[in-house]
Amino acid sequence: MKRRTLGVAAIAVATLTAAPAVSSAVTTSTSKPKIDILGGASFKANRYIQDRMRFNKDVYRLKSGTTIQIRSKTPGEPHTVSVVRRADYPKTVKGFETCFMKGPCGKLGEAHGFPEGDGPPTTPLVNTGKAGFDRTGDSIVIAPNGKGSVKLTAAKGQTLQLLCIIHPWMQAKIVVK
Ligand SMILES: [Cu+2]
């Protein structure tokens, strides 16, 4: 998938700078639990480019059975909210490449059916196990500036590790209440 390749190239540069501060605040319960995807980029001439694509929280504490509204406020590129194993989180820029070559970034990208060029994936929702978000491999694509929703079916006490397979520094988790 061309987009992912480009993403890695851009990010290799982007992460040369310190990661931007991301709110570590935890969501409080609201009537419409949501995950917002935020963006923005900047550069310093002859120094770096900084990409601030991110989930709006590091930790979402949500009740089992909740419908999660996901909203992207970034134009241009899609995102995914994907459940992965903690061990599959890239921890370095080189780790992004591993994620694309043999980790969930590549595997889920194929499962979603992202085209080589631009265009929507053939399978925006990949579900493993029972319906909803409850286990590794569950994944939803959110279009540029798009929305989506998914039911949190994981049982109370579970933690789901989230990753955007297109921008694999986007890492957060859901703690199920
Ligand atoms: Cu993303």
C-alpha cells in the first residue's frame, strides 16, 4: 500500500524531534463516549518535520457495551483504530517498518483491503471473534475527516491496546469498566 510506505518515510523524519506533549488526561464518562483523532504538522527549516497525528487521549476508560463514536478531524489521510497485542507496539522508528513488514500494520492493512494508490479500503471493518471490539485483530478504518462507531464488547476488566496501523506512533488503550 503506497500510503503506508509514504507514511513511514514521513515519520522517519518526523520522529527525529521530541514527541509532542499529548494529554494524559483520562476521559470521564459522557453520554457519547468518543475517540477523537487529531492532527497537525509543522517543521523547522533544516531541522525537522513534526507530525502530530494522534488520539486525543492516551487512556479511555469506557463501560463494556458502550458504543464508541470515533471522529477524525484530520483531512487527507485515513486512520484506523485497531486492537493489537501490547508486544506489537512499535517502540522505535525502525519498529514502524517491522510493523508494516510482518506485524499488525501490514496484516491488518491487507485485511482491510487498502488499495495500492488512493481510495477507500474494501473492508472498513475487520472483526475477529464476536461482534464489536473485544479482541486482537478487531479494527476499523476512519476516512479523512470521517466518522465511525464500534461497540465495545470486551468484558469489564479487560484492556484493549489501540494502534493506528497507518500512523503507528498513534497508540492508546481502552480500559473496560
Ligand atoms: Cu492514523
